[in-house]
Amino acid sequence: MSWRQRIAEEAQQSYPHECCGILLGKNAPDGKFEVTEIRALPNRIQGEGRGTHFEADPLFLYQVEREIEGSGLEIVGFYHSHPDYEAIPSREDVENMVPGLVYVIISVTREGIADIRSYKNDIKC
Ligand SMILES: [Zn+2]
């Protein structure tokens, strides 16, 4: 199963809540990227806000950074789902985008995956 299929599956399983995670792999100098592993991030937000908001646990992120240290893997980017919403970055998403990292957004509805789009430096890729 490809990483895109895996995050699509996770988005469907999390529905109607948002899912989020880290893409691990390698960045090529030409701007291309390769994802070899994914790590789901637990959402710190419980209850009502879960469907529309995501807050990653900084400790978990730190643990993943420690884990990949010296492994040759790097954080290529992040993915998250938009339950019942288009695969376009929200204002909050754009504000949080780190230059050079890939952001994959999965649009998911009750019927399944509607769209998957990747963005880098605020541009579709
Ligand atoms: Zn978003």
C-alpha cells in the first residue's frame, strides 16, 4: 500500500474527525520528495472541536525527531484531513506552513475520499 493510500485510509477511519500526521522520507534537491514512512499524530483536542481543529502534541513530534536522528530520514512534511471540506488550505493552514515542507490535505466525506492535494511553499505540488 502506498503512503497516499495509507493516509487516505486513516482519513476515512478518523471521519468525521480530523486526522493528522508526519511524512518521513527524503527531500531531493530538485524540490521533489519521497515519502517512505508515515506517523499518525494524536489530536490533543477532545470533544466538539475535533472535527475542525487539530493540535499536535509537541512531545510526540519531539520523539519522532529523536527517533529519526541519524537514520537518514527527515521530516518531509505533514498531512491532515478536511472532513466534509475541500482539499484546499485554510487560512490557519497557510499561516502554519513551514517553507520547504510538503503539506498534504485529504478531503474526506461520508462517502469516502473526495480529493488529495499536496502543497509546498503555498503552491500546489
Ligand atoms: Zn486544514
